[in-house]
Amino acid sequence: SGFEKLRLHPLLPGTMRGVRTLGLKKQFPSSNFAVRSSEMTQFHPFLPLHPLLPGTMRGVRTLGLQKQFPSSNGRMITALVALFLSPVGLPLSPLAEAQDTPNFVFMFADDFGYRDLGCYGHPYAKTPHIDRLAAEGTRYEQAYAAGPTCNPSRTGLMTGWSPSRFPKRTDDFDFGDRVTVTELLKTNGYATGHFGKWHIGMDRSNGVYGIDENHSGGRPDRFSPKGRDTPIYEKAIDFIRRHKDEPFYVNIWGFTTHAPVASAPNYLAEFSEVKVHRQDFSPYMQSVFDDSIELGGDLDLSMRHYLGNVHAMDLNVKSVLDVLDELGLAESTVVVFSSDQGPQRPYGIGLRATGPNVKKKSGTTRDGTPRERDPHAQNMLGDAGVFRGNKGTVYDGGLRVPFIIRWPGRVKAGTVDTENVIGGIDWLPSVCKLASVTDIPNDLDGEDVSDIWLGTTRERAKPMLWKGGDNPGTTIRDGKWKCYVVEKQGKETGDLELYDILNDPAETKNLAKEYPEVANRLSEKIRAWKAELPETQERTGKYRHQYD
């Protein structure tokens, strides 16, 4: 009878963590934890160290007792049960005011098109499990990458600082003295893991950036019948299982759908009936299809290869959702799916992937090594939807990404957010807010949008800016406007581009001459921001995804 009220403890809504630990599954099935907030006060008034919390630092950290109960002692169930069950303890009020500390699982696709998912409108994609994630949470239609290519995007996400501010390119070097989201969470009691693609420094050892376990070596086998990213997800799931009784943060950064894209026969068979009907796609995608045909000849087969990669990743996402359900962690875990930037075209990235010079048969790597064109380049059919541009450009096709977040009971379910503007640059401050981490830098380019994740609609406090080189320059998103200071070979041409991104998402009508005051105001913001940046960024070209 002493356990009758324990299921209503405010630190435990929706989790079976303690029930498993104490062997009380029969007495407290998971359905009993979906209690209303009005019921939360109907429990024992003196529960500073609740008996359902052994094995986790969640309650210890909430009560500010890290020194008294370090995480290594969190599993001392037998010694502490007597204390847990006694009526002696701290008053209820700190607990009632405390916010439960969630886990975080961040699944990051690579070069993924905004429209590559069924829930975002792709006519042929089979993504029922990511679609389920969207149905159980909120998906955003105005979410932006922190950068137009892989390293800048991941840099902005991990640090909340624009990648253009770093004097040294962070894959060839590192983040210098900038603190990362993983360091901040690690310091505040989280177990941290990184699995999959890295692209944020030469050092991949455990402990770097506050990451306890770093498994970021090499590219998986893209022809594997299990799926190219499955080994990454399997390691991440093992991490989740081992850290189920403490708060954890895990990056799962796959390679899907980075070039080269080629699917194993079992995934091709899943789409054997697919025929591309070009009217199902935007005007921008028509030239992408033309390039694919020119390179490979069979558009239907190329589409099947691409869809097979996407489907395999959807099954990977299912495996994560399944283990969270199995462990009773679904309701205490923030799950996010997104992409690092927009899709690559068949002829490459940036504006150089279109136009008269794209048909060169070879190119060079970042360090100048000659390379032949990818024999599977025709399969690069990521769909940016209505947006213009691709990976490497700062047009919306290169920056607009899918973003789906689920946290049952906190994030609205079945919601499509069409109004709020959020970005990868906001990741660090927003995650820290939800994790009750307060000691974050005060000079971030991103802002805390956790209130938006939890259902608020508001305007951004900060505009978002990106350097794009010649693709086509430096840009700002401020309110409904997207403005570009056009550049060639690092110098301004004097041209401005201005688009009403809400009414012209394809960026087809340049309004700079029609609204000169807006174009001038935003271009001055761009130039003021550029003046804060280093003139050059040191690089070596030595970074490689594969190292073992």
C-alpha cells in the first residue's frame, strides 16, 4: 500500500524507469503513468529522493544534490531504499517547481531534401516511421540549417555560433575555446554519445567536446542489405540501453543520403514499380531530372536507388523508436529528426552544379587531389520541394530542412508549424533550456527556441545569416524577407537580391528594386555582420570521414 501514490510523482510522468528497477511492472503498468497535471499534487509530501529514481541522476540534479549523490552512487538501491521510504526529507515545493529533465536523441540525415519524406509531401517515399514521429510530435516548415554544407552546419549546431566566425575551419582543426552542447550537458550530469558522421575536427577520441563515447569512423557499406547506416544506429541503441537509468544525450548522424547513393537489391525491390511522373515535382526539380538522365539514362532506376536509401534510414529510425518504447523511455525523451542541409544535385554542390561548366568529367578534392566523377551521381535526386537551390547554396533549397520533434505530453502531437522560423543554430541554447542548463555563453548567434518547440508562436528575436561564397553571396533571413549581397570570388558585385520568402518561396522574383529601403536596410545588416567575421578561414584539407 505504500506504493499507491508513487506513480504520481512529478519527476516521473510517463516513465517506467523506476518501475523496472524495483520490479513493480505488474503493479504499475506504463499506462498508469499518463496522469493529468491536476493529479500531480496527490502524492507523499516528503519525497526528495523518490524510490523510483535509483539509477538515475535525474532527481538528484533537480534537487541540487550532485555533490552528495554523484552519479557513480546512483545505483546504490539497497543502501538508499530505507531513506527513500522514510517520511523524512525535503519539502515538496522544490520538486513541484522543478522541470523533469529529458533525454535527447538527435537523428541527423545528410544532404537530405526538404521534401524527401512522406509527411513532407514526397509522392513515392516510404517513410512510415518518420511519419509516425511527425504524427506524434511537431514538424516545422520553416526550419533552416546552420550552414549550406556539412561542416558549417554541424559546427553551428554544436556551438550555437556561426561557422563563419571561426578563424580556422573546424573539421581541419576544432572548435577552439568554444563550448559545445555536449560539454554543457556532460557537466550537468548527462551521459553523452556520438555515433556516425563527424566532420567537426581531427580528434575523434572519447572525451572530446564532452562526448563520453565517440564512434564516428568511416563510411558504412552503402550496398549492405541491412542499410548503410544500420551499424551506426545499432551502436547508438546499445548506448541507450546501457544508459537507460540516467539522463543521456546522443547524436546519431548518418550518411544517408550523402553521395554516393546506391541501394542494395532488397531496397530496390521495394520500389520496383516506381515510375517517375515529372508533373509530381516542382519546376526546380525538372533540371535535376535532366542532369540525372544525361549522366545515367534511367531516371526511374535512379529514383529507386534514392528512395531505397531513404527507406533504409526510415527503418533505422524505427529501431530507435522501438527501443525507447521497449525501455519505457519514450515519454521522457526528446526525439528530433532533421538534416544538415539541402540535397546535392547529380553534378555536385553549389551553383557550379548547374550551368555550362558542370559537365566536366573530373574534379578535385578539398586538398587538390584529382578525382573522377561519382559513377552513381545520377542517383542524387533529393527533392528540395518548391525551393530553389541545392546543397552548397544559401538559397532556401540549400538551407531549408525537415525538422521533426517529439516529446510526449510537452510537444504538441500531430502539429504542422508553418509560422515559426527556427534553425540548427538554435540547437545549443534550446536543448540547454530543456535540460535546465543555465551556464551557456552569452554571445551565441542562435537563440533559445524551446518555447517554440513546446508550442509558442512568435517572431524570432535574432535574424539568421549565412555566408555562401559565390552561391550567390551572404544572406539574411529576417521576418518574411530573404536578402542577398551577391559576391564573386569573395568580392561584392554591387548586386542585391531580395525575396518575400513567404509569398515567393521559390525565390523567383527579385524585389530589390521594388523595395529599395528594405534591401538597403537588410544589406547593411549583412555588411555589419560580415565586419565581425575573420577575413579568411585557415584550412588544410586533411580531414577525412574514413580514418580506420
